[in-house]
Amino acid sequence: MTDGQEARRLAELGLRPGEATFNAGRVERVAMDADRLVGLVSRLMREEPLRELRIQLDLAGSEESLHQVLAELREVGLASTLNRIVIDRRKYWEVIRDDELDIYREAGDVVRLELLLVDFERPDSGLELLELALMSLDTTKLEALNIAITSRGLTDSARLVQMLRRLGPRPSLREWTLGYFTGIERDWIQWVRFDALEMLLSLYPGLQTLILPMAELHVERLDHPELRSLFLNWLGSTPHGPSDLSSWTKSPVPKASGLQFLRDARLPTLEHLGIDFQFDWYVGWTPEDVHALFQADGLVQLRHLVLRYCDFGDVLCEALVHARFAPRLEVIDLTGTGLTDTGIRILARAPSFSRVKQLICARDEISPDAWDELAARFLVTEPP
């Protein structure tokens, strides 16, 4: 398509130069101010095989226009070719990230949705983008839903849970991930409050992997027939501690149910359980908190156990060797967990670890004799 032909096509669609890019003679990407998109976005979704739509908000304020654009999108639905839709607020000085929804397909079917979300509570936000995708696209083969949050402090999951509940069950879903993205090397103090985890899991009967970040979990009992991997990443990403020390107080995150719900959990297919204690920076963990885990008798297939960054490593080991699932464990990962010779020798001499094939831990504070004793019993790997 010549420059003249592109200019004519832009004019036909009501677009200006610089607001769109072409591929094979068709408009593929559009980036426009929300004010300009009102009245145009429906036509773009119907007539053009758009792959990316970027809705830009300016300093003069165009939140009302964004509301209208999203209303139009709810009416017409998202184009079946769309791979990405972005609400670009980076012109606002207090916001450093966009709301961004990425749509992944295989053989034309939507199989994965990834949402980068600035704020659950902000109206007309990335949460609406996710709802648009789940409502207007064919997601009957959706396998994975991944959400990354950027907000600081407490994030209440109520709006997310209400939206997912309203949209109903998705039997095809196999992976559900909630995590953080800060864009910086160190982590902000941030956590999520979950009050309806049991209900949420009931929407996904085929779920196999659940990954949650540092969370204030209010859970009575966790039952799921297919869940195979459960990760509670109490930090978010990197073990460097919080960067927003101005708001720091010791253990600022409420434990809520802590790990107590694992005592009576019924997860008959769970093979991989990971818990990131992240020292004592965020949650004031005590040895009593882990007793519920080690008393659990509903984890009958557990083989791979990850207990990272725990301050009371020796006490942890003493309880772990008596866990009801200890005879079934094959891999134990104690990356970052504080151990001395006492804990190492408890592990090396535990008769309950008859099936353990690999043990991951650091030898920083361990004497050569104790390390040799452990290495003589297990394949020992040091964390990278």
C-alpha cells in the first residue's frame, strides 16, 4: 500500500497520521487519545483486524472518555484478532505502569490471558479489559489466567473475585497466577487480601496450578480434586526486602489464616507445595505457624516440598522429619532457610526421608563434617 493509499484509508476510518500502523494493507495497531476513540472504536473492532489497541489518557483528563470507550467495547466486543489492549496512563506523573491485557492464542483459540494491573479499585481499569476478554471472546479453551499487580500496600481482591464469580465457571482453566510487578530491583510492601479463595477455586474444577503472592488469606479449608501445584510466594519476586522503608513496620502484613488451612486441606492430587516465608520482613512467622502444615494428612501425593527463606530453619527441620507426608517426599528445597549443623544433622539422620532423592540448601554456616554427612545421605544441591 502506498503512502497515499494509507492516508485515504486513515481518512475513511477517521484516523490521523501517526495514530495507526499498517501491515499488508490493513490497520494492525492503533494508539489514540481516549477522546478521539469515542465513536470510532466500535468501527475499528468491526472492520479492521486489529492486533493492538492503545487507549491514551492525557493530562487534561479523559477518564470520562475512557468510560465511554469501554462502554462501546462492551457493546461491540473485542476483535477476534486482538492480541493486546492497553490503557496508557503514563502521562500522569503518579502512575508508572499501564494497564495491559495480552491475549495468547493457539490455532485461533484463546489459551492464555495475562493482565498487568495498576489498581483493582480504580474504575475503568485493566479489570474491565479482563472482563471484556472473558465476555466477548471465545475462551472455552482458556488454560491460563495470569495477573500481575503493581499497587503498593494492601490490595483487596473483592472486585476481582466478584467479577470472576459473575462470569461463571471455566472448566478448561489449568493455571491461575496472581503476582506482583514493580519494575524495580527491590520490592514494595504489598499484599493481597483474599476472603473467598474456596469459592474462587470452585469455579475452576480442572485447575492444576495455583500461585499466590504474599497474601492475607482468610481460608477455613481448601478442597480441590485436581490441584497439583500450590505456591504461596509471600514476597513477590526478589529476596532483597522492601524499598519503601518510609512505611515500614515490623511484620506489616496480617497473617489471617496463615498456614492453618493446610491442616485440614483435602488436596488428593497435590504433588508440589511451595511456601516462601521471606524471613521476617513481611509476616511474623513463628514455629507454631508451620505445625499445621506438618500435621496435614490430606496431602497424600505430596512429593516436592519447598520451604524458602525461613529464619528458624533448625526448628523447621526438627518438625519436618515428623510430618505425616515426610515418608513420601522426594525433593526438599530449603533455599535461603537459615540452617546450622543441628538442622543439617537432623535431616541427614531422619529415617522418615527414605524416598528423598534431592535436597537443596546452602552450606554457608555448615561445618564440613555436617555437610559431608548430609551429602552421604542425599543428592545435595546448593541454590544458584
